[in-house]
Amino acid sequence: MLDINLLRRDLDGVVARLEKRKQPQPFLDVARFRTLEAERKTLQTRVEELQAQRNSLSKQIGQLKAKGQDASAPMAEVGRIAEGLSEGAAVLEHIQTELNGMLMSLPNLLHDSVPVGADDSANVELRRWGEPRRFEFKPRDHVDLGVPLGMDFDTGALLSGSRFTFMRGGIARLHRALAQFMLDVQTAEHGYTECYTPYIVNREVLEGTGQLPKFKDDMFWVLRGGDEEQPEQYLISTSEISLTNSVRGQILDAAALPIRLTAHSPCFRSEAGSAGRDTRGMIRQHQFDKVEMVQVVHPDHSYDALELMVGHAEAILRKLKLPYRVVALSSGDVGFGSAKTYDLEVWMPGQDTYREISSCSNCEAFQARRMQARFRNAQGKTEYVHTLNGSGLAVGRTLVAVLENGQRADGSIALPEVLWPYMGGLKELQP
């Protein structure tokens, strides 16, 4: 959430910065915002005047009663003022609710270093690592490779519908091994604390990290049979939600920063806006696993933390010896809550392209303001923390990359050496 005082001080400047996101429709109804603000100011002034009158009359009533004199007239006036204050408070609450709704619909302001462009075509490639392998045969994609290894899309569809996958045997073990390997690296080498989080969260938690209200249609809602008074709940689309909200409503000690948290969890996404996209295989699923990284940091250090987090995601790809590139997302491609985002894209030889496998974002104080997550600074005053999140990595897409990059002509898969201990010494998968 943006600071409403920033809009009050420099509305035109905020609108200009929002326009860098290159969306076809404006994010803010400026005329309506100005009208509401004018009404709020007028009403607040009137309420303050009434409160002053009530205070003065209350003092007068006390003096009259102390002298044994009739105080009925000022008491009647206090009653009328109380009615006016009650009506004013109701109108003010209505105005504030509408203003808050406007604020909740506004995306984060972008960092000045974000390249300006309408969509992902304006993303800027920063660097590459690793040479894509040259094959002596035509490389296959993960579907053709995975089905003989135990990747079962038909059973997934039978159980749950499209965009779900059932896995058996060695490929299921490889999926688990990748998650364990990622957690070990992030905790032992990069200083993250491993967490286990709920997969179902309440509405206000999703408001805290920015999934609600804007992206409600992308979430899976939870309905409890026979529970007529259940809270509004959803399945998490990423453990960023639960990890980041673990500091909601807190005033942290500055000495406790930075906080680094990681978790392996399933993620559930309805993919409401992706009809017809990536329908083949495991690239875009309704349920997938991810090892998430979250950092809660001092505002002065958040962009250094962002660069570090990108490096923490890169480390996984390097250890797996998977070629990748790092791109800075353009203003039209940066997510709703982010001020700046880097994507890591891994080489997929079966698709002959790079595909996103991690997104690392600095949300600055955008989520913290929604969550009321603060710290006490050196002057003893409370200040909003900055929050960051990134994939370290998406497990299913990493599985796809391992299959496609490690494939042999006979359909077997050479496994990266770092995974051998996690696979009980197994060095390859055989159809």
C-alpha cells in the first residue's frame, strides 16, 4: 500500500510514476480522489470545530452546576453537537473506506532503475551463465522424456482435472530431492531459517502481501462443509504469503534485522488469466512446489539484499550446472507489489528457449504498510521494514530443466552430481 500522505503532497507526481507501468487504464480516478480528499478535509475541520464547542460547553456546564445554576440549555446544545459528531463520524468513515479501497488497488511505485517499457519485450538481459549443451540428437521436451520415467499427466487429470501432475518412482524422488537440496543450500550456505507454514490463510493475510483484493480470481478459495460462519480463507499461491506475514503487526528490534526465512511448500494458482498458455506439461500448473526465500530488512539495505537474493537463487542453478540468464523486468512487466524485480531464466533445450525459474523482488515498504510491520530505529521511532521475496527455486520447473538438460539419446537422464547423495547414490534415471 502506498502512503496516502504521499498522494496528498504530490498527487501528480505519484500518477506520473504509476503511468510508467504502461497499463491501458489509469490506476487511479484522480478526480474522485480529489473530491473525496476535499470532502474529508471539510468534514474533519467541521468535526474538530464541534469537538471544541462540546469541550467548551462541557466546561461551562460544570461551572454552572458548581454554582447551583440551571445548565439545561448548554446540555441540550451538547446533545445536538453529539448528534452532529455521530453523523460526521459516519460520513467520515464512509469516505475513509472509499479512500482505503483506492489505496488497496494501487500498485507499488517503481524504483528509478527499472527499465521503462510496455511488456516483457522491454526486459533487459543483464548476464548469462553456462553454455547451452550441444546435442548430437534432437533434444526432446520434458513431457516426452518424463512420461516413460513416471510423470503421469493422465492420472493427474483423472484425479483433479487439467494442469495437475501425478508422479511415480524415480521422478517423484527427484522432485523431492530437488526441494531438499534447495533448502539445504539456502539454510546452510545463505543463512535462511527453514520454516513450515500453513497452506491455508485468512483474507487479511493475503491483503498484507497484496494478492487481495486485486488477484482474488487467481486464488483457490476454501469452503468448509457445514461451516456457515467460516472465515474467508484461501490456499496459498506461494509461501511468500505466510513467511512475510509472520511479522505482521509487529514492532521489531532493529538488531533483529535482517530476517531471512525459507520454506518448501505447494503453491496453488487458478491461472485465471492464462487460458491456453503453456498447457503442455508442467510449466504452468494449478499445483506446484517452490522453495521460497523471504527477507525482512532495514530500508537502507533492501537493494543490497535484493542483489544478494538473486545470487542465492543463482547458486542453485550453478550447483546443478544449468545454464541461465538474469533479466531486469521492465516497468510494464513488474508485479503489482514490487518496486523492482529480477527474473532468472533457465535454458530449456527441449523448448529451445529460456524460461523463468525464479523471480526476486524488492517490495520496499509496500507490504509492510499493509501488514503494519515495523521496527524501532536508532532514534527510537517506528519505521516500516522493507520486504523482499524470491524463488529459490520453483521445484517443478527445475525438475523440467534437469530432465531436458541431462537427457541422453536413449531417454535416460544424467543427474547433476550434487543430487546424487539426495538420490541414494543414484546417478541417472532410466525409462
